[in-house]
Amino acid sequence: MTTTPFDALACPLDGCALTASGTSWRCENGHSFDVARQGYVHLLPVQKKRTLDPGDSKAMVAARQRFLNAGFYARIAESVSDRVLQSLPDEGKGSVLDAGSGEGYYLRHLAGKAGDKDLAMIGVDISKWAVLAAAKQDKQTRWVVGSNANLPVLPESLDLVLCLFGFPVYGEFARVLKPGGQVIQVDADADHLRELREIIYPELKSPGKTDSAAPEGFRQLDFTVVRFSMTLPDQESIADLLAMTPHLYRASAEGLEKAAALDSLEVTVDVVFKSWEKS
């Protein structure tokens, strides 16, 4: 198996191809983007940021890293890797983008499962702290600070896009995928982390129906629910799970105090795997 950094990058300012030149990437119009000392490249122009420091904070990234490295979501990572390897072409090198890659857990898992499959991989996240953490752990993947709304990738250059608990932008996914390329998406379903949510919220809202309709430009291949229980054995793991979800900011102070008083907690993991093919 050979895992290499994906190279078909596009300038985020004009969409032209970027070419590696020493310690920077340049396009034909003279736009230049430096490679950081840790190996990642920042392709999120300041005029396309909504805040000075968008995405997950340094503390949130550290919490997610501890939680995922402890193996709590290993079953999800296994399912993702299996689906990716079944979906990629049998011949040649498969190209994979993780759109909202965080600190790189799922791409690292995929690389470890790839066997004799050749992969070119890229992880894109809007959080510089997440990309920094990913780049420190894995030098065989292209790590990029960028946005799903304007992926810094050339058109029709990818076989597969992952969107795992992220924010899908299907128009961009269709643009960067080759004809017949696929999206594999994982989202929380109605009972995901229900036991934790029952503690931190006064009442739970009735869940909406999970949409299984194919987005424009795609046809549905798969819609599968994956559900299991896991035990969070201590306060640190509970706090880390809270810190890597939006619930940390949505819960009341009283709800967060209740969570902080827990010594352990058994929670339900309830997620939906969806896959689409570019039509």
C-alpha cells in the first residue's frame, strides 16, 4: 500500500491549478500560499473567513483527539474505512477527500486499513488547530485549512468525498468528484447520545425525520443505520465528548453542572451512513 498526499489543488482566489514550488504553492496568476513548518497549507483567504479563528478551538480539537484516540468511535471508523475501500476503483490510485477532517482520525484509520490499495488523500478543515494537529501526526496526507463551501481542489479530480458529522456542500462535492465518484456521509440520528442529552437539557425536542433523498446531481447508493452502546468510564471522557459536540454551547449552565458531576455514563451511538454517486 502506498499513501501519498493529494496534489490536484486549486487556488482559493481564482480556481486555477496550484503548483508546488519549494515551500509554497503558486498559481499562474501569481497567488502564493506558504507551506507551514508542520507541513500543512493554509488555503482559506481572510476575505472568506466569517471570524478571525473559525472552526473548532484548540481545546475542542484536543478533546476530540483524546476521545477518538481512546477508541470510542472505532466501530464508526471501521465502517467508514470498509465502505471507502469497497467504493474505490479496483485499478489505479484512489483519491479521497475528507471534507471537515478534524484532527485526521478517520483518514489515519483508512490508511491503516488500505492493504495493497494505493491512495492519494487530502483532509480539509476550516479550523487551523485541527489541521495543525492532523499534520503533526501524519505526513502521508495533504492537510489543508479550507472551507467546504469553496474546496481548494480542481474539478473532477477525486474518486470519493467523506463528510463525517460535518457540513455537506453537495454542489462543491459534485464539482470536485469525477463522473461516478461517490460521497460517503455520516450523520447523527435521533437517539445519538440520548442519555447525555437527557441530562444536560430540560427536555428533548422531537427528532425530525432523517432525510434519505438524494441531493441534486447524485443518486442514492446506501442508507444504513449503525447503532451501539458505549460506556464512558470517567469524567474526562464525558467532558471530552461534550467538548467535541455543539451541546457544549447549547446546554445550560445547570445542565453542564449535572454532566460534570457524573463519574461514568453509558450512551447510545446512533448514526446514519449515506452514500451517493455523482450522476
